[in-house]
Amino acid sequence: MKAMVLAAGQGRRMLPLTETVPKPLLEVAGCPLIEWQIQSLARAGVRDLVVNLHYLGEAIQARLGNGEHLGVSIEYSTEDVLLETAGGINQALPLLGEAPFIICNGDVWTDFDYQKLASLSLPDGQLAHLVLVPNAKHHPGGDFWLDQEGMLSSVRPNEVENTCLGKYTYAGIALLSPALFAGLPSGPQPLAPLLRQAMDAGCVSGQLFQGQWVDVGTPERLAQLNRQQT
């Protein structure tokens, strides 16, 4: 199975740290955020990776190289303009192939076990399987509803209330089918509308992860995470 590590964003919320360093290269306990993700993927046996690049992408490529020193093989998808999540994945599809693939944000910190996705098969007609996490204080409303059958919805289900486990936050980790992007034009495209459309068709499942997960979205959160790792 292949994986795509999303690393093209500008990290504006992390200024001034990201004036000269791309967000995925900011360090936690002396290791860049993106390398934490790559090492976790490698431990799960996922070693064929695609990394998309835009803002300060040359610094990321210079650090990671072909990935050999991290036990993986890396190909790059360079974006002349920032394509957003779906647009970036869509451009990289020729590198990812025709089978379902993992995606993960290169700027989150987590101890999620990627083997849980690497060993998963999407049933016929299913377009995505998302990893959700409990809502953080800075995002109390969550993103998607998860029911007891493991299916996701972008709106609160109308069924009996006890069939719904709750509304949780998308972790930036997923298993996606290339079919999710069928017919998508090239250019900047967000991922959320595609996921909501697929959810409305009953084609997206999910799981709740309650381990360590941090959206390193501000310098303060990065500093706090580093204090916790010392």
C-alpha cells in the first residue's frame, strides 16, 4: 500500500516560525513533524510514499531526499500553485496508482498505528475511511458524525439518537479510494466537499482514535508539545 504525506501548506498560523522553515520541518523532541509521520508509516510496512510540495518545498525535499535513510521510498508532487488537499491528491494520483492509499497530514503529531489502515480493505463502493479524534478545546464542534455501524455523516443522523456515537474531529488521516476523485478537474480543490458528498451517498466509514494526537496549529501548541516530550 502507498501513502501520501501532505506537506504543501504555508503554515500561516505558525508565523513567525514558518517564515524560513516549512511547518512539516518544525521539530518535536528534535525530530521534524513530517519525519514522525514517515517513521510511523514505515513501522507499519508502508514504505512507498508520495509527498506534495509547495511552500518552501525545496527545504523539505533536501531534508527527506529519496527517503532511504528513513527506510522508505519517496516521490514528490510539486505544486506550482497551492492546490489544497483534494487538488494536491488529484495531481498526485498517477504516482499513487489505482489501489486505495493512505493520506496523512505532515504537520500533526500522533502515535496512531498506521497498520490499522494498511491492513484495511475498502468494501466495494466505499470511497473513504477516516480516522477521527475527540474534539480539542480549539475545535469543540467537531467535523463529522460517527454511528455505531462505523459510518460517517456530515449532518446529525435522523435515526434513533442512541445509534449515533457522537460528532468528532477529522484527524487528517484516512484511507482513500482513487474513485473519490473521479471527474475532479485539475486545480485547487478542498477535500471536505468531496467527503461530504460521499457521506451523503453512504460511502464513507470511520473509526475513533483516542490515543495521542495533536494538531500543531500554533507556536504555543508546538511549545507545549515539546515540553511534554522532555
